[in-house]
Amino acid sequence: NAGVTQTPKFQVLKTGQSMTLQCAQDMNHNSMYWYRQDPGMGLRLIYYSASEGTTDKGEVPNGYNVSRLNKREFSLRLESAAPSQTSVYFCASSGGQFDNQPQHFGDGTRLSIL
Amino acid sequence: DAKTTQPNSMESNEEEPVHLPCNHSTISGTDYIHWYRQLPSQGPEYVIHGLTSNVNNRMASLAIAEDRKSSTLILHRATLRDAAVYYCILDISGYAGTASKLTFGTGTRLQVTL
């Protein structure tokens, strides 16, 4: 099973460039999430989507936009990249008929902004 | 937000049991206790979760104190593949049909030696 797939795996950008990180899940989950992880830190939530058609801000949303394209796909866009956005970005999904289902994570996108 | 406290690092010998502690003194009655781990260069991986009773699965056991202010993740026989950062997280919003917003701390880095 593919689970959560993120593309690309690596990317280098110049300051001011724009980019969209793609995420897709094949587990029929309702909820999807974008996190960032800086060196030596835990993950921080950027945006999440509780269900298709809804998105909400997380802890660190500034500088990012998201689109829940359909139930499977949730993209993260950097409109004007800044060096402070150099990080590893993880997408996750969760859902199901029972409470408190765990989140399933992708392998991450390693993004460097020069 | 309810927070957790974990030791920064722990060491274990291979084939021995490992007890990873977590304090969550401000936990509320509906908060689930989740454990995830992150292997080097990978996304977090769900390990186990529980509410009040001790839980077992193929990966680990979760022992929850009677007052729920602390919990312990137990790896019964540590292997080199268990070397990772382990995160103890309280899920405050994970009802069915809603998103679960996890707050990651810096976790406990587990080192396993031969």
C-alpha cells in the first residue's frame, strides 16, 4: 500500500520563488495535515483539512496556502519562498468511523531556500 | 494546550526492555495519549494510543497511571531498529469525523546499543 505520498522528495529554491508541494493519500481518510520540522525540533502544524472542502490554520500558517483538491489530495503552496521556510515538510492523513484514529505520515519533502 | 514532558534521551541495550516515561499532569478527561516514533530521515510512525486502560499491540505496550498524569511506553525487547525519537502526545480533538491536531514536543531520543 502506498499510504501517503509526497512529491517532490527534495527541492532547492531561490528566495522569492514559488512552489507547490503535493500530497496524496489512498486510505480514504477524511482529514489531512501539513507539518514542518526544523532541525532538532518537533513537528509543527501549518494547516489542516478536517474534510474535503474545508481547511484551517494550524500553529504556523504564515507564508503558506493550502488547497484540498479532493478527498485524496492536499497541496501546500509557498507563494514567495523565504530562507526561514527551509525545512522538512510532512503531510499526514487520518480518519475513519472511530474516534482518535492515528495519523499516517509521508516520507517528507526536504526544502532548501537560498 | 495540555503539554507533555519527556526525558531528552535514553539508552538501552539490545534485547532488553525499555521503559519510556511521559508526564502529562494537565491532561483532561477526554484527552487520548498517543505515542509516535520517528526514525532517522523518515516521517513519524504511529506506535500506540490509549485513554485510561493499559494497551498492547504488536509494537509496544502503553501503561497509563491511574490518575492519568503519566504514562510509560514499553518496548519489550529493544532492537537496533527501535533507535528513534519517541513522541508522547495528547490528542485533544480526535473525535470521529474531526481532525486531530497533534502537538509534537522534542521527544525522547532512544539509543540502542549492542
